[in-house]
Amino acid sequence: MAPSRLERLKRELDSAISEGDLELALDVTTDMVDLDPKSPIHHTSRGVVLAKLNRLEEALKELDRAIDIDPEDPKAW
């Protein structure tokens, strides 16, 4: 069975992060959020990438979205 689009994006994100390409990582996390906007992990991942890019206000908004979706998610906190 072929991998799903989300699985391909997860692998692409891992690769972008391991190569230090944060702009690509941001693009990938944006695609992940667009594909599954109710997933707190995608918002958390996007928030972490934004923080690494020193875009702190945007990062906090993204992490707040993750917490709104799942207040019990420890990674978002």
C-alpha cells in the first residue's frame, strides 16, 4: 500500500529538520495543518518550527491552537 500524504509529509518534515532546513519544515507543517487542522500535534510541530525561526508570537498562537484542540496534550504545553 502506498503511504498516505500525511505519512509522506511526516517523513519530509523529519528530513527537513535533520538537514536544518527550517523554512521547508515550516512549509511542511503548514501542509500538515491544512490537511488535518484538528490535530494538535500538527499545530504543536508548526509552533516549534516557528519558535526555532524566532517567530515567537506566531509560535505562541499555534501552540495555543493545539491547546484549544486538546488541553491535555503535554507537548503543546
